[in-house]
Amino acid sequence: MNDIELEELGLAPARSYPALRLPPGVDVTFSIDADVLGVNVGQRQLDAWEMTAEQVLPASMSNLARAVGSWQGRGYDDAYEGVPVRMLERWPSWASSLVLLPDELKRILGDEDQLLIAPYQCNLISLPVDVDRDLAADLVDVFGLLNPASLLIGMPAFVLRDGELSTEELPGFESLE
């Protein structure tokens, strides 16, 4: 979605939230985890702190690593359309950010080759690496139907292959024009 479409939905435009491109190839914004909600860090907040996104990054990554490292949960197995899936129990708020910490991702979800999708900030789903990509896209859509406000728009899938994490676009809807 572009900024105009976001504003029409009553949401702040993406340009309000400074982003950095980080491995494995995603634009990352910042938020403050305040128990049951996350407060997005916008440019106005950074200006008030007299900091840049680059200056906030080390503390943010340390906080993420601490949250993941102290997490008491585990991955659990389920299935969708007969395909095995693995998710994080209790859906921690940082689940999708786990792709920024590949060693922790492999510790929690396993180091085997896998496809990962992140339909929500709090939900990272592991599927077999050879899963049909249309099925993976359908699973993202299922979560979008349940709660479209939480859907991570434009988030790619992630492929863990031979221990290396990369991004991959999922099939989308054909243009209706």
C-alpha cells in the first residue's frame, strides 16, 4: 500500500516511520514493547531523542536479543491443509523479528531448510521448504481475513536453506484492472 492508501484508512503514512534495510533484506522500523501493545517510533520521536534510526539500532537489536533469549516458550507443531507448520507458542510480540536473529531462529524453529511466513508481527510460521508457494500465500491470506489490521503488508516469505536466510516474494493476486 502506498502512503495515500494508508492515510485513507486512517493510518499514518509509512514515511512517518524511519526504516533501515537489514539482512535478510527487509525494511525494519522500531517500536517500544509496552506489555500488551507496541508503540511505533516515528521521526518525531527520534527528533525528540535527538537520535537517528542508525543510532537506535544497536539498543533495539540488544533488546530484541534479550527478549528472545529470555523467552520461556517453544515452537509447536500444527498443520494447514495437510502441510506441517510450526509456530511459536503464545505468539510473542517479536515473533516476526526473529528473522533478524538467524541463530535464535534456528535454535527455536530448527536449523533444517524451511520456508517462513510472517502474517502478523506476533506470528512467524515455518513450513517445509518445498511447500507450494500458492499454499503459503493462502495461509497468509487466511490470517489476513481473521484480522486485516494486523497483516504485515508486503512482507516477503523467508527461506532458510543450508543455514542461510534469504527473502522470497510469494504469489499475489493478479491485477483486477
